[in-house]
Amino acid sequence: MWYRSGSLVPMFARVADTLLPATASGVTSYADPAFGRELRLVYTPGAQVATATLHDGAHATATGATIAVSGGSQYTVVTVEVDTRSAQGPLATPAAVAVDGTDLAKVADVTACVAPGCWSLTGNQLEVRVFADVQRTVVVR
């Protein structure tokens, strides 16, 4: 996929079968908090400040290696995905990622981490998962 430089593209973090509530066995729904509370933001670093505000009040602002995220009434877990191929500085080769001044654990799979969050770097993809019940500031170093 191609993303405009300096943008945040919001999408659901996990794949579900429907937007409507579902009770059938094996059918997953974004109405289920286990699926629908997670937001994925694809961040393409650029010269300008990138922002995204969603229907539930969730908000993100990104500039360089600093990303501020806050959850809304629906989204309380945010995964920021950065394609590092064109990134400069710490986004290209992060040594650490911190949220609100606390270093996050580096893990192999961000979907299994707990609060306050974690991060992983696989090839050219940096993923940072943050539990954003309040505003959080993520800094990649």
C-alpha cells in the first residue's frame, strides 16, 4: 500500500467478520470489545505534523519520533505501525521506545503485551502498542 508522507491512517487492529453484534459460534464482531476496542494507526513520517481524530474522540498526533495518542469511548488500545524504509533518525533504527517517560518492553509480537504497552521491530516495520485510556506520549529513541 502507498500512504502519503506525513499521515496517520486509522483502521481496525484486528480482523472481524461483522460490524454488527454477533452471537453465532465462530463469528467475530467489532461490537465485541475484544475486537472493537483496538485501533491501528499506520504512520508514514514526513515533514508535517500528522493528525487523526475518530468518531469516538480517539485522537493521535505524530511528528518525527514523537506520537501522542489518546483513546476515546470505543478505542482504548492503539497500535502505531511505522514503515521505517523512508524514516530518518530513531524511527529508522530505534534503540528504545518510551511511553510517558517509561521504557516499553521490546517483544516479538505486540498483540500479547499488557499495559502500558510494548514495541517490536521486524524488518522495516516498527509497531508500538499502547493502552491509551488517557493521553499518552510515545517517544522513539
